[in-house]
Amino acid sequence: MERSTSLIPQLFVLAVLIGALLFLVHQNSLQAPPSDTVATTTSQVSAGAAVTTATGTPPVATTAPATISQAAAPTIQKTLPPSQNMPSAAAPAAPLAIRIENPYTTPPLASGDVNAMTRAALVNILCYANNGSLRPISGSGVIIDPRGIILTNAHVAQYVLLSQSPRFDLKCYIRSGSPAAVHWVPRVLYIPPVWVRAHVADINADRPLGTGEHDYGLLSIAASVDGSPLPEFPFVAPDTREAVAFIDNTVLIASYPAEFTGASAASNLYPASTFTTVQQFLTFTTGSVDVISVGSVIQAQSGSSGGAIVNEWGRLVGVITTTSEGTTTAQRELRGITLSYIDRDLVAQTGAGLSAMLAGDTVAKTDEFFTTQSPLLIQQFLKQLTK
């Protein structure tokens, strides 16, 4: 009894020490982490949980803001030249994008009406050289203004640029209808010089590479092949708002595909249109929505470059630009640069956006480009082709 009683004070002291130790541990767990840890955590949250590449898992969209990781270095994939396929658009996933719940004051149009108006504004751009100095190309475009302004890709518009020089035995025509029939002669209203500088060496490459960056061009219909007056053209109005075509939204893809038709691109070429959904956002470097992926559709083949991506309200929201590599359309992922990207890049390159480019006298603007910038760009192609 005496021995057991003498241990009580010692046990009491030990209990007090353990309690104090547990209290200190609990208090320390409530303190904030060091400032550098907080900064790292904040950075990870704002950038997103992971980086989604062009070949990665598409992000999931909800009605709440959808966060998609910021861009890392672009992933470039192989493709065939414009006459056989489109250069590859590759870019890691885009950033914060917010769904516009009610983008218009009117309800969506009937799918048949969207299809009809898009096909009416769709054109085929055919270019060929009689002497074989340049390979023939067939691309697509969409009229975005009733005066006959066509939006297409720079890798298609470059041939129209060269056709305007007497140094090249190259002819370009605008065709429309089903099958495509020659109607008009085009001129270049604008093509980004930054794209030409980056891709002039690919003019005769068998398998050019590209990401789709700066890959857009504006053409104007200059004259009818039969000399008749130009009509007021059917057109699809562009919508340059950011992310107006959100993930899972329905869009119509329309173009003049030529790779798997089994017919010459110079004859018996028919338009194709398909309803599908936006599957992924991609970006170049700014973290904005620059490219949208629409997955595997029949238009994922050569000749579709410059084709239309139209939303349910009949507004142009993207232009077909690139595809991943694959032996069939089912194995390819079709992508298009967004109208919001084109508008932003036009501001960066010229100081004015798409609406300003279309405002005023577009004939005078076409003449100005032909006089001031076309000779410099054509000279770059001449140097490349005479090496």
C-alpha cells in the first residue's frame, strides 16, 4: 500500500506533461502554413488541377465556371498539306471560361434552317497552276458579309495571294453549290504577315506542321467569271464573343471535303454538313479559348480547311483549321480556331478587330493590302521557291 501510494504524485505530473504536449501540437496545427506554401497553393488553384493537352481527356463543362489548365508548350502533330489535309492545330488546354447561359434574346433556330443558311454561305476555293509550279489546292471558306467577304485559313488564302502576282501561273476561283461550280474570282483582303513569315518554307512541303495560330485569312469576291454584276451574297454573321460556343453545345460543321470523295477536287465536289458538339477548349499561349475541338466527324479531311463552325442561332463561332493525324476521319480529331481568337489576333496584328475590318469600303481596303503588303509577302514566297 505504501509503495503504490507513493506513485500517485509521479503519475499526476506525467499526466500534466502529456496534456501540455497535446495542447501545443493542437495549437500548431491551427497556424497558417508558410507564405511560400500559400502562394504555391493559390497558383495551382488559379491554373487548374492539371494540364490537358490536345490528346488528353476533354474537360467537363457545367453551368458554373469551368476551369481548364493553362497552356504549356504547344504539342505539334504531323499532317498532310492543304491539298491533302490540314496542318495540325495543337495547343494545350485553355483557362477559365464561363458559359453564357442566354447568349441571344431569341430561341435557337431549327436545325434545318441553320443547315440551309450555312450551306448557302459556304464556298469552295480552288487554285491550280497550269505549269505545275505549285500543287493544286482545294479549300473551304464561309461568306461573312453580304458584299462577298470570305473568311478562310491563311494556308488556303496564301494561294490566292500568289495568284494575284504575274510571277506565278496560278489561277484561283470561288465555287459554290452542290456540286461546286465556278462563279467568282477572289482577292486577298487580309492575311497575317506573321503567319506568312512562319510558314513560307512550307509552301511546297509534303507534310507541313502547324498549330493553327494566326491561320486565318479574309478574301473579297472581286468579280464574276462571266462578267455579271455581283449579287448581295448570303452570309453567316460572326460572333466574336469569348467561349460563346461552350463545351457540349451543339454546332454545325460545314465544308467541302475532298480527300475521301473518290473524285477530283476540280470536279464533282459536294458540300458536307454535320451536327456535333464542342468537346474541348484549347489555347495557344494566352490562356484564352483559341481553339475548339469537335471530335471525329466526316469533315476531318483535306479540303475542309476554312470551313464553318456555326452555332444553333446560325452564328459563325469557329473556322475549321486543323486535324490530328489518322488514316480515317474516325481516327482524327477536328479542330477550329474561334472567332474570338481571330478578333483578338486581328487587334494584335492591325490594331483593329473583325468588325472594324468589315466596316467601310472593303474594296479600298483590299486595294490597300494589295499595294502595301502583298508585294512584300509575295517576295518572301519567291525567295523560298527559287532556292
